[in-house]
Amino acid sequence: MKVQLQEWSKLLLTYKFALEEVSTKLKILNEELQFIHNYNPIEHIKTRIKNPESIQAKLVRKGYAITAENAKSLVKDIAGVRVICSFTSDIYHVFEMLSRQSDILVKEVKDYVHNPKPNGYQSLHAIIEIPVFLTDRIEHVLVEVQIRTIAMDFWASLEHKIYYKYQERVPCHIQERLKETADMISSLDRRMYELNEEVQQFKLN
């Protein structure tokens, strides 16, 4: 049992290091853009690591044995970074800058901004692989990156709380209103982007 605990602790430590690396990369990009263009597309960054219980439950649901090796190879979202941007265009700009870096390998992309989920959820999801340099080896670690606007994050946060309250059995009329609200938020994002573009043109003139 002690050996297993050490194995899981060691595994999660590498994910912690991977999150710190990705967060640092994002902060550098944001600060450089602020310095050069006086513009920072990233409002804030959130990180999280799944706890062992959550990882093990996911392996059980998928029908796999509970091992640290299975967790590493089969659970792609152990480490997560959520990037909150000002505008929809910033989502793709930030992702492009991050994915261009030579030590990052993009493994998977799901664009729920251009193709929202049926319930209205919007966000850009990507699974990236990043090397973590340890004392005796290099570990290639998967990190899930979610990039969304402030408005998208606001909606997703409230939707999560509603689903938790109803234990995922949300009444149909509330689901419909959530979808309507997601459409309103999408419209709001477009209007704010258009306003920003107009301001930028004014500055150039």
C-alpha cells in the first residue's frame, strides 16, 4: 500500500510540474504582448489536478485496472489549465502562440466555440504534451488546456452548479433556458469583439 501511495504521489508530482511549466509559458506570452503591444489577451489562469480518487473512478468507469501507468496513458485530463480571455479572437491567438512552441506537442483539439455542445457550452479544448525534466529522466506529460472568454466561463460555472444541484437530472425547461442564455452570451461576445475592433480602428486613425 505504501509503495502504491508513493507511486501515485510521484505521478501527480510530475503533473504539478507540467502545470507550472504551461502556466509560466502563458504568463510569459501575456506579459510580452503587454510590453510590446500594450495588450494582454489573458485575463487570468486557473489550474487544477485531479485527485487520486477521481482518477481511479474514471479508470473504473472505462473498465481499466487501477494503476498509475494506466492513469498516465489513459486519463488525458489529470492536469488542467483554464485560460480566460477577453475576446473570442484571443482564444485562437493564445492557442496558436502556445502550440507554436517547439517543446509542445498538440495531441487533440476540440473546438466548442465554433461548434458548441447541444447544451450551449463553448470553449476551446486541447490536449497537449509537454516534457518535464526530472533529475534522472524526462517525462512527457499530458495537460488539458481549456481556453474561453469571461462570458463563456461565467456561463459554464453557473451551468455546473445547476447540474450539481439537480444531480445532473436537470428539468427540460431549465435546460432550454440555459441554452437560450448560452446563445445570449455568444451574441454578447460578438458585440464586445466588434466594439473592441472599432476602438482599435479609432486608435489607428
